[in-house]
Amino acid sequence: MIPVRNISELPKNDPPIILAMGCFDGVHLGHQKVITTAVEQATQLDGEAWVFTFKPHPAKILVPKKAPALISTEPSQLQNLKALGVHGVLEIPFDKTYAHTDPTAFLSNLWKKIPTLTGIVCGIDWSFGYRAAGTFQTLENLCAAHGITATAVTPLLHNGEKISSTNIRQAITEGNLPLAAKWLGRPFTITGRVIKGKQIGRTLGFPTANIDSENELLPAPGIYAGWTRIQTAEKKEQASAIFIGVRETFGDKEHTIESHLLDYDGDLYGQTLEISLLQKIREVIPFPTREALIEQIEKDIEQIRYRISNHWNSGI
């Protein structure tokens, strides 16, 4: 699914179009509720559901120093959106000029450019237009004047707490991957190309794939249990021990992401891997000797095998 970056480039056809509006960083369960509502409405009308979003994230233009690190890479975001059944994604370039568009002009452009626009779905707290002046009430009133349905989706709660990108970022940065996975509806993933490392793991007897991450957001340093997906035709997944942090034992100050694929022997250099992080096993600490580190790695792998095979699916 290739994103469309200009409304004028939308396919010229007659089906009714339902737009799901939002930033959808992470495509978490709350986002999924908005998008599936749009897909359901489009299906009932024999139409098409499209996601309307901005690139880059508006915060990166308006408040760059406070802009959040994005949860997903763009390819991952598009893949997750496609899986929800949308026909396409409309990614509108966002800049300071566009930011000054008032709510009425913003919506007028939609009516003009999308003649078959039939409905708009968004979160109840979604805002739009200059200084976020447009609220759902604004949207509903303007849509009604044009015979278009406006639907507000209420937030999803987990243990009384709103599922939001902000809360998910906090869970990830704190290393609470099980909680992040519950809110995302899937494990948090890191994607990147395998590059040449210092081959420290290989000298210890545990070769690792050194990942040049594409992600803006990374979890706290630690040893993690997870899966590494090799981007082959089969998209093979291997249980893995993942290291994130600084290798203090060797006096190395460079932050690294390394995955030791259990029971795998192959050349991964240059390949793009997707790592699903399931659970943090322990903190990163320095060891007095190589032998002590090797002994701990063996214990880590044993624990990771046990957790993945016996406990992960039950959420323990």
C-alpha cells in the first residue's frame, strides 16, 4: 500500500469515501477502534475507507524541541494500517503554512477535492485547524451542512487508564514491554539493517546481529526476550536474546542494539530485521570477567527459552 501525499492524487472513482482522521502514531488499540469504525461504515456503503494523516507529525513542525519520538517507523505504520482493511493512506505534507489553515478552510478543501466524501471518523478529542481551534462539535456542524456523517469514537481504557500514544511511549521507555504490547495490540518492534559490529558476541560464543535501528523510540537499556523476523520470502522468526544499551564490561560507550538468534546459523549482514520485544529479563550491568559474563549470558538464554516456550502466551 503506497501512501498518497496529495488529495488531488486520490483515484478518480465513484465509491463513497470514509476518512479516518488522526496521527495514528503506533496504531494502538484506540487508533484501531477509530479505523475499524471507518472500515465498517465504508463496507456498509460499498465504499472505501481511507486514513487521513500528516507527515511529518505536526509537533515536529510546531514544537520541534518537545516533539515526541514516534512509536512506529513509517513502513511499520503503513503495514499495520493496511492490516486493518483500509483502502489507502492519505499523508498530507505538514508545514508552518499549512498549520495556519483555519478549520472551515481545512474542511472546505476536503469537500472540494473529494466529491464522494461521505463520512469522517475521529477520536472524540481530535482537533484540527489553526491553533487546534476545530473540535468535534465544529466538525459535526460543518459536516451536517454538507450532508456528511461525522462520527466520534470514545477512548479505550485499560484498568481505568486511557490507551494513548503518550502512555505507550512511557511504558516502552521504562522497559515495560508487556504493558505496551497490551495497549498496542501486538509487541513493540524495532526495525533495522544488520551492520558490521565489533564482533564481541562472536568472541564470547554468542554471535549477534548488530542493528542499525530505524526507530525514533527505543526502550530502556536491558536484556530482552523476543523474536527476530528475518525478511525473507518465508519471513522466518527466531526466538532471540536482545541486548540494548552500552557494553560496560568491555569499556565500550557506544549504544548498541544486538540480537542473538537462538538456534540460528547464517549470514545476516545487510538484511533488514524486525525485532519484537516481549519482556525485559534484566538490567545491563558490568561483569568483572569475560567468564562471568558468559555464565550470565547462558543463564539469560535459558530463562528466555523458558519464558518464550512456557509463559509468554499466557502473559506471565
